Amino acid sequence: MTQKLHFDPDEIYAKGMSPFEAVVIAAQEARFINEQSRLGFLELEGEKPTTVALDRLRAGKITVSTEE
């Protein structure tokens, strides 16, 4: 498995979320990225939406609201 697609559980816990939350958040972001790409608002340049979503999650570019 490539390092780019691998998350260490300690890395996820350090961000204040559980592995389940990380998967759900990455999936939602990947769907959003895919939709933006399909509509022509975003160019993926050969990367897949899931890879871009995981990169954004790892870089801390996705904020998670815990408000209910």
C-alpha cells in the first residue's frame, strides 16, 4: 500500500477523531470533489477523488464541526 493512502491510527487520534469518523469525512469530501470535477469546477490532474480527499484530511484542510 502506498504511503499516500495510509493513515496511522495515532495520526488520526492526534487530529481528534476516530478512524470511523476519518473514513466518513474522507468519503464525504471525495464525493464533493468528484461532483466538483464532474461539473468542471475542479481539475484533478490524473488523481482520484479519494486520494485528493485523503491528502486534504492529512493536511488539515478539512474542518470538522462537532456541533449538533
